[in-house]
Amino acid sequence: MNTNRKNVRQKKPEKKVFVDILSRTMKIIRQACSSEYPAFPGLIEQVDQAISKAIKFAYDDDHYGPYVELYVPSFAHDDQEGGEGRPIAPLLNDSSELDQVIDPNKAIPQLKMPPSWFCTLRPHPLSTPCARFRDDVPEWEATPDNQIRSTRNYPPTAPSLSPHPWGGYKNRIPYLNYYFTHDTNTGPNNFVNRTIKVDLTSDPQDIIVDDPRGLVIVGDWERIKSYRCIDAEGNPDKSKKKGVHTMNCKDYSGPLAILANGRLARAGKKSVVVWDLDNLPTHGESGTDIIGNKINKEDFNTWRDDLEDIEPSTGSEPTSTIKLEMDEYISKKNQEKSDIGVWQAHPTQANVMLCGSNVGSHNFDCHAFDLEAGGKPVVRYLGHGGSVDGFSTSVGDPNVFLTWCSDGYARLYDTRQVLPVVTIAGGAQLEHLPSAVLAHSDGIPFVFMGGDASQSIKVWDIRARASVYELATGNNGVNSMAWDAATNSLYASTECPHLDWQGRSHDYRVAKIPRPRTTVPEDDDDENEEYEAPNAYKRWPKRAVHSENYFGHVFDAGNHRLYKFSFKMQPDFDMLPYYGSGGFW
């Protein structure tokens, strides 16, 4: 595949030709796999290199790439009916149809809005009004009952259920706000939470939880800090939130991970550093013991204006370093900035990490690295049309994993195959896909896809290869999601797009709240009887993706929220999100 553009700057390549080349390449891989081609590993390595270069070229503005302002379409699916990897179309009869380009002189008078939620299918008497079902729900999927609860959240800036807000003067001080989702001592509609003022000098880059040790771990560009979040009895820690460890991670700013035997790993450029948590020095009972050397406050490189409150330890040095085996095709210049952007433990092999390249490295790889075998790539997963933004695994099936990608697609992989077995489009018009989750509810595989621009969560039935329903988020974009298999619950951290940096809402109007109905009205012409009297205390975003009657329960979040969707046979039908105060403050 030739991506040299020196002589073609004056002519933009045809998109169809570009995608056809990629599709034919994937067909060769599929045929080689089925025929047990003896040189298959070498072929995969060469194709992996070529695809990465091609995707880089596709988005290259300097060389007139064909997809500079678009997403590369799916090219790794089988075009044959029912073939593996065949892309699943999105929910086409929802409001995403409105995202299409409209001729203002012709199309607006003919624009057909989605029908009211009251006119749509409800497959069970206890189906939540916060879900909008498709008309062709599979017969065996007859009782997807759920209930939803929410709590106010702060601006989420990392893919974690412990989002770190900023506070203090001009929001320059990092805080860690985490929730105990299984503790309901504060009532059924709230989560027990704790807030920690983080002893870091810059923006936290990643947050993880070490459950066995009851630690929450957060790292910025230079240091990693751990804090006690659970006490010895397994209850929420009520101490003064003192730091436990400090680790020096200079030059390693990638994602964090907890490995076997109590080890903490962090990815960096061409290597991974590891700390043995059980043998590291701590800050002691007082939380003030220095670890490593003491940093002079004058040497802090920070925007924070509370230097006296920053813990000054340089931190413990890494216990070991694992060098990653880099592909020879990557230029020496790109190798210096080639690092892991996201990773996830392999569902069946604790020593293997599923890794996606950092978008800034200009490589578009999805590799499985064996950290116990010298950091060698043991499997190369093909088919992504952009950078891999995250992974999801499920205890319900340890042989598969899900990726979501900057090209707007989620892909389901069998760990033993290099091509995706299912490709799911994020919307009728591809949008940024911030999060996706693979889950097994009662043994049935589902994929939850969180929409940013679409402001909802789409639920996909993998067996039926169809979108089943949407979940309301109160006009918020989804930032991250997580599945709790123990309680059959989905957690979604969402962000309100209608707030400015000072927390003030804008672009709201008076909401048109539909009247409660128990029967289908015979006359749809009397629009005035369909809505309640205007209420100045209930507002609706002017640019909301959905109208007030799109879901059965009308609410606008008006702020950043963390939602919990519980899937159970006997849900609390009265547990619904409260109406926010957007448009007033």
C-alpha cells in the first residue's frame, strides 16, 4: 500500500478507492486465517504496519488525506450476508436522523419529528419511562426492566467513576471525588462520597482503584499519589484523607494498572514502569513523612496558588522497568513519542495487557503485550479506523473484549482472532464515541454505547445484532461508563454541555411538559391539551437533541451527573431522576 503523497498534492484521492483497498486487504487476512496460511504471523505484522500508515495518511491535513474532517468508514467487516464483523446499523428511527444535513429552503417543512414516547413500544408493564424501545425488540428480550438513580456530579475529566473536579480560586486546585456505590446509608437516591484535595501539581491524568488494599490511586505528569478509601473493616474510610504512597513517575504519563502480586504499572514511551506496592515506604500515620527527597516549594511547576498545601516528596523510584518491543517500521522519531494511550488487562491472561496507541504518537495500533515476556506483542488486532480510546471486558465471556475507537465504532473481538466479529456504528451520523461497555445480563450479551452529541445511551443486543432501546441522560453527554456485574448495574458519568466554565447554564427556554396520559388520544390536532401549563421553573435546552416527549419521564439534568441504571425483575418504578435547575443559575 503506497502512502507516498509527494506527487499527488493537487488531487484529493477518492474516498471509495481508499476504503476499497483497506477492505480488500482485510479480505486477504480473512482468507489466510481460514486456510491456515503458514506465514500468517508475518503477514499480520506487515498488514498491521500498512494499515497504521494508511490511517495516519487518511487524517493527514498536510497531505490532503481523504478523511481529514470525517471518520474512516468500517472496512474490516465481511460484506456477505451474516458474515463476521458485519457492521450493525444504528437506531435509525430516533432523533439522530435530525443530525443529517438539511436544506433550509426545502427540508424543514417536510421534517418529521420522532413520535412521542407514549406511542412507542413498552414490552413490559414495569419498563422504565427513561428508556425508549424499538418496535422490533427480540421476543426473548421481554423483561428488560430497570430503574435509574442519579446524583449530582462535578465536571468529569477522566475515564473513571472517580472524576476529579477542580476547585479553589479560578479552579486551579485538583480534587478527587469518589463514590461508594454499594453503600446506601445516605438513602436510596444518593451515593456515599468522599472528596480529597490531591497533592499533585498538575492535571491528574488517570485514576484507578486498588480494591484489595482499599486505595484510590491518581497520577499526573510527574508523580503518583495513593489515598486510603476503604478502612480495615471494608467501610468508607473516615480519616483525614492523608496520602499513603508517593511514586516518582517522571517521563511516564500513560495509563495506570494494577497487576498481579500487588504491583502498580504505568505506561510511558516504549516502556512500562512497575512499583511493588506492598514494599514501598509510606507517609506514616501522620501522612507527612517524606518519601524520597523533599522538593522546594519554589521548584514546583504549577498553576496552583496553595503551594503550602502540596506534599513535597519526590516519591519512590520504580521497582522495575519493562521495555516494550517496538515495530521496526515505526520511524526513530515516532518511536521516541510512541506510547500506550489506553490499556486493559486481558480477560484470561493476567500477564497480558490489551493496548491502544496514544493518539499523539501517530500510530494506530491495537496490540496485546505480554509484560512477563519482555513486553513482546503477542497478538495484533486489526480493523480500527482511528485510535483505540478504550477497552471493555466481561466476566460473562472471558474470550471476548470490546473496543471503542475515535472513528465512531465499537468492535467486538474474539481474543483468538485478529479481526472483529461484530462492528457497531455509534449513530446514523458517526459521532465521537466517548465510552462503550460490554456486559452480560443473565447470560445475555449487551453493548452499551454512550453518546456525546446524541446525549443518550444506546443498548445493543449482540445476539440479535440490533439496537434494543435508548436510555435517557437528561440532555447530558456521556463521559464514561462502567458495568457492575455483582449488582447488574450500569454506571454512567455524564457532562452537561449547557454549562460554562463558571458553572452557569445558558441557552434554555421554558419546557413543554407533556400531560400524563393513560390512553392514546383520539385527536392529535389539539396540541394545547397535550402539554401542561408553562412552568417557568422547568427549563429545557434550546439545542437539546431530544424533545420533551422523546422519553416517558421528562427531566433535564442541568448539571453534571453520575447515573446508576439497575436492571432487575422487580424495579422501584418510582425511582426516577429529579428535574434539574438548568437555566436559572
